[in-house]
Amino acid sequence: MYPEELVAPMRSELTEAGFQEFRTADEVESHLKDHKGTTLIVINSVCGCAAGAARPGVRMALDKSPVKPDTLATVFAGNDRDAVAKVREFHLPYPPSSPSMALFKDGELVHFVERHHIEGRNAQIIGDHLVEVFEHFCKS
């Protein structure tokens, strides 16, 4: 596990934008099991592509998009191990990937952004993509 003092600023980039943290498998399970509506879960990470593209891209999308997921949540790879493992069960058949972003509608995965979709792209590209995803899946 990474020291909490190392990951705290990385966590806060999302929690300050309105994301709730799922720290346990039970929190993930209880939310997705019976949830009606849309949930974006960001699997956060200490890597450079999380810092340079994923977190800023998500924040840009939320600032820019008139349509947003009902719930914003995050888990931290390397720290919230049980919560991350549970999210990964819900995003099968996609392999483990961090950072990554999973959009669920009524508890079912409807869109997944894998690490290889984040690496080599900038925050603007990630943000623009998420705006399109939100507009497609999150409209009432």
C-alpha cells in the first residue's frame, strides 16, 4: 500500500470535485447492487497519466458537461484494495486497469475507459470524450 500522506492530495483532486470515496468492497457492492441512475467510478492511481490526464480530464468534463452522472465515486488502486477488486468484478470482461473510469447505469456497466485510452492523451481529450459519454448515457 502507498502511504496515505502520499495519496491524500491525489484523492482530494476528486473528492473536492464532488466524488465520494468507496473504501470497502461493501460500499461498492451496496451502491451498485440496487442503484437506479448513473454512477461514474474513477479508479484513481499514483501514475503520471492519472495526474496529467485522468483526474484533470474528469474534472474538465464535469465543469463542461450540462449532463452529469447522478453519483460520482472513486476508489484508489494500491490502497483501497478490496473496493478496487469489487469495482473490477463489476467491470468485467475488461481487465484490471488503473487509472480507469467505469460508467454504470442502474448498476450495469455501460462504458469503460481503460488505461490505454488515457495514456498518451491529454486532459482535454479525456474531458471531451467524457462529455460525449455523459450526454449519451446520463440523460434522463
